[in-house]
Amino acid sequence: MAEARQQAREEAAANGETVPAVEEQSEEEQWVETAAQKKKRKRQQDTALAKIKAGKDHKRQKKGKGGDSDGEDNDAAWDMYTKKKPMPGQLENCEECGKRFTVTAYSKTGPDGGLLCTKCSKVQEDQRKKIQKVKKPPVSRDKRRQVQSNLLDGIVQVGSKTLQELCVKEVANNIHEVEEFGDLPESLYKRLSQILSKQRAITSRTLDLFLKPDRQTIDIYDCGKLETEDYIKIFSVVPRVRNLNIRSAGQFKDEVLDYIMERKCSLERLQLEAANLITNEKWVEFFEHCGERLESLMLTWLDYSMDDNAFTALTQHCPNLRRLKLKKCFRLGDSALDAIGELQGLEHLSLRFPTPTSSAELAKLISSVGPGLRTLSLENFVDADDDVLAAIHSSCTQLAKLRFTENDTCTDAGYTSLFNEWSNPPLAFIDLSKTRSIDYSEPDGPAQTIGLASNGFKTLMEHSGSRVERLDINSCRHIAYDTFSRVFDGKQQYPLLKDINISFLTTIDTTIVAGMFKSCPQLIKVTAFGCFNVTDVAVPKGVALIGVPNAQSSIVQEGNIDADLW
């Protein structure tokens, strides 16, 4: 081409003509474009070869060849002649066993890229499941919060929930879509009320679900959203109600008691909490009209109503009262203790007065009503001394439950005398928590031991160990380690003990807790908050150990060791 261009120039020069420069430039431009196209095609080829080398099939083929290829051209040639994966319906040899089988869309791939038969595929899947670790789903915050809430309520769930419990919770979670409960036993009505009250879901509408004309028991545990008209509605819809349990009854006023007296409702058991809008005059009138029918009266958190005059009317007009519970009634004191002594028919007495009271008045009360009592609960009587314990020992001979808590006056000698040769049958329920010296200037206590200590605890277990079912001795810090080791040595048996609270007894260690498991075959729950020496204890199956300070595990340790092997 260059020679042709040179010859054309010479002929043009001989003829006196000039060759235009534009043609030469055009030819040069055409030549440059052709070179660029070649470079572009080269880049496209390189890109295509790089994609082929990066593919999974190319990697498996390269691994099968056992070494690197000699170049890009060899790689492309290998890819062209590689055998394609058989389609479903075709025959193929198994990579593992060599057996010929029909390929399906579900055929598994072997480690070297070949296909596996059905039998080898199953073996491969089983091996994969064994190697893969089964991870438990993380516990949600709401579920953990519910577990902790149940623990504070004293509820320990061992194992899965029953179908009944699951159904009740499902109904409670969808309460706004429920039109009627239907015919349910009282136990389920009570459980639904507890769940809904905890959710603060008791309103005027949901209250209607609990009201049926044929019911005789109404339990509502949170009435914070109810008005006075709602309480009146209870007695209008359920005229034959005999047992009424109302908590947080802030709007329970005089009008409600007026309606009860007007309709002459046959109330036999009444429990009210925080009904502070009832006047003392109305209480007196109520006791005069309805007191003769009352068999049980439980009043709590009354900081304004129910003074000594109203309480005197109670003792005068309620001769058939069998159960009396007064807690956090701020206007009651020694006069009320003296008036209670007139109720000779009492069988169950529970008192907690926030105001100071006389130990002599309390001892006098117990001496008066003690012979007929079956349960006795005295909380936060800080000034009660050994004379009160002596009155219990001499007067109470039919008790099944005894609670005497939050006292720093009675001595260990007084508790020893209480249980020593006591004519009362063995107790099923014992709560002597927080009976100890609170003088922190003497960590080991004074010379004369205050509160339940070693001798008193030993005598207690000798008296009631054969029948006790629930024992609460939390914060009784003066009980010695040797006493615990002798009481719970694994040889002495307490066949009915199911629930024990040993919180904040710092002397207890793993050996003592292990002895409890051996000495108490029916044990279900052990509460051990603040027992820092209890570590790595083997918990038997069916037992819940609560509160052991191990931040790496759950607050509840449920046992999984068979009792026969423990």
C-alpha cells in the first residue's frame, strides 16, 4: 500500500498535479481506528477468560486436573471440553459408591462435584447434622422479664406449661375480643383475674365478663380503673355474692356500702384493699346492719378510715367472725388489740400494725384468743418480747401455721422455750424470717443472742420437722454452720418439706444445700439469695434453686439429675 501511494505521487508530480493531504490523513485515520478495534477485541477476550476462570465449575475442574494450567488458552480449551452436569432423567454414576442411578432435581452434589445416589445423599445429610451445632434461640427480653416477675410472685415453673395454662394466657392476651367466658370453674376465673389484673386490663367492660347471676365468689386483684358505679354493678348483677375480694379499691365509697345494706346482700367474706374513701361512720353503720353475717374480714392499707371507734363496733356486731386480717391500718393500735380479745370465735388471725404497740397487750390478746386459733400471723411487732412467745406456747395448741417476723427483741432462749415440749401438733407452715439483731456494731450479735439462732432452730426442727411443708428463716443470721450441718446431714429426713427460704444466711455453703436435697425428698423450691458460698451445686431433678449468685447462668437452676442417682 505504501508503494502504491509513492507511485501515485510520482505520476502526479510528472503531470504537474498535487496530491491532496486530506486523503493521506483519511487513510491514516482509517488505519488508527482499525488498531483500536483490535485492542478492544483483545480486552473483551481477556475479560471473558477472567470470568471463566472465576466460575465455580472452572475451580472444580482445575482442582480435578491437579495443577495449574499452562495458560489462558489451555483454560478456555479445558472449559470447552468439560462434561456438563447431567439433566434430571438421565443416568449417572454415584461419586461415592459408583452405583448407577437416575438423576433427579433433588440429587445431592458430592465433595468433588459429582452427583450422589439416594443412599449416599442421606449419609451425607446425617453427617452434616451431627457436625452442625444446634444453637438455642436467644431468650427474648419480654420472656426473661416474665420469668423474673413470676419469681417475685413466688411462682416457679418446672417443665412445660399445661394446656389449660396456655389457653388461659391466650384468652387473657386477647381479652378485648372476648364477649363471654362461659361456664368456667372458679379456679379459672381466679387465674384470669390475676393475669388481667397484672396487665392492668380490668376495666368496666372486662369486669362484665366476670359477673354472672349464679356466681357467689368475685375476685378482682386490681380495680384501679373502676369507678363507684362499677362496684355497685357487682352487687346488682350478682345479688347472691358471698365472697368478695377487691384490691386497689380506691373508688369503693359510702354509696357502695349503702347499696349493700339496702339490698341486704348476704356477704360472708369481705376483703378490701385501699378503700380509704369509706368514712368511719359508714363502717359503724355497715357493721350494725351486716356484721352478724360476716365470717371473714380482711382490710389492708387503710391510712384514713377505720379508727378505734369503728373497730370497736366491729367487735361488738360481728360475733360470728372466724377470720380477721388487718394489715397497714394506720389508725389502729393498742385499743384495737384489746378489742380483738373479745372475738372468742377467731380461728385465723393476721396482724401487721405500722404504729408501735405494747408487748403486754399483744401477749394478753394471744392468751385470750389463742386456744381457738389455727393460724397466727404477727408481722413487724418490733417491741414484742419473750412474753409473747411464752403466751403462744401456753395458749395456742391447735396451730398449723405460725408467722412471727421482723422482730429484734425476742431472744434465742425464747424461741427455744416456745418449741420445747410444746403441746401444739407439728406445724406445716413456719415463717420466722428477719428475727435477728440489727445492731451492726456487733456483727456476731450481743452476748444474749437476739432472734432465732442455733438452739431455737434445732428445737424447731425437732418439734415440727416431721410435718413442716414450708420453712422461711431468711436473714436469721445467728444460726451457726454446725447447726445446719447437723440438721441437714442427709440422714435425718423431713418427708413433707417442699419449700425453704435460706436467703442471706451467709454461713450456708454448697455442702449444706446438698444435705438439704438429701434430707428433703419432696423438696421443690430452695430460695438462696445472698448465699455467696453456694457454688456449683448439683441440683436434683424437679427442684428449682433460686437466687444463687452466678451471673453467667439463669437465676433459676432447674435440676436434671435423677433422684436415684443423686
